[in-house]
Amino acid sequence: MFHTIRDDLRAVFDRDPAATSKAEVILTYAGFHALLAYRFSHRLKEWGVPFVPRLISQLARWLTGIEIHPAAKIGKGFFIDHGMGVVIGETAEIGDYVTLFQGVTLGGTGKEHGKRHPTLGNHVVVGAGAKILGGIKIGDNVKIGANSVVLKSVPANSTAIGVPARIIKTEGGRVPDATMDHINLPDPIADRFASLEQELIELRKKLESQDREPKLF
């Protein structure tokens, strides 16, 4: 467990340019505090300790604003940036070197039994306010845009945005750790509207030119 916590601490410095010292992260980073509480409560859960793991998770939720169920499975190098409002459900599974921004929910739809929360692969980045719901799978190196609502599985090396989320980009390379340009994510719908607007302008110009042509009769 201590090796995993060391990787979690290193992930903060790898992905947050505001982190200046280990003391600052350990004492002031709510995401790191919530993750420490989860690591401890998850170990107790694995040992079969009743009640206490859930109590720890609720105390951490009250202190940090981040709720992580002790039964969730989270890999190494996990990073929650800012973190307020993050919710990770009981059967959620998260791979290695995953980054979540504030307001992210890994939740259920209220209809399933058993595996009812999402599974995230390695090197996944989930933007602020995004909701990933149900027992779906998010592949390795996937980027989820801010405020997206993901209801279907997303293949590896893809980018998904929107409500409901749609895949707008698939690429072969690995996504750089914890980097996502939230401002410049492509939007094919906006691009299509711009194209239609341009076509209308061209049609209007043609009609106006025809009206100005002299008539023989």
C-alpha cells in the first residue's frame, strides 16, 4: 500500500504545476487526503472489517467533499485535481495513472445489479463535471470532455464529449499523462453548422447575382 501511496504522491507533481513541495501536498491537497482515506478503508474492506471502512469514507467525504466507496478498485498513480464533488461508486474500477477533475461522477443508473459502475482503463483523463454512468468500459488513453455524460462504452485512444457523449476523435497514440486541452476540443456539430451557414451565404449570393442580371423579356 505504501508503494501505491508513493506513486499517488508522485502523480500530483507530475500533473499539477501548482504543487511545490511534498509538505504542501500532504497538508493541503483534499484529493490526496481523500485518496489516503480510501487506501486505508479499502484495505480494511479487503480484510473483512465491517462498518469501519464505510465510516472512514463518509468522514473523508465530510472533510474533503470527495466520496470514494471503500469497495471501489483504484490503481496506482491516481490523481484528483481540486476534487470537490467527485463521487466514485462501489463497483467502479479505475486503472493506473488516471486523472479526474472536480465534479466527476463514476456512478450507476439505478437499474443494474452487481457491476453497476464504470470501469476506466489506464491513462484516462476525465474533465470537470463529467458523469460516467453504468457498468460501461472506458478504454486506455481516453479523454472525456468537461460536463459530458457518458452512457456507452468508449474504445481506447478516443476522445468523447457532449450530452450524451459521442466519440469525436480516435487516435493511435497514447494520451499524454494528465493533459487535456479543454478549450480546443473539436466539436463536429459546430463545424457542421458553420459549413451549412457558409453554404447558405453562397446560395444567397447566387440568387442576388441572378436578380441583378438583365432580363431579355
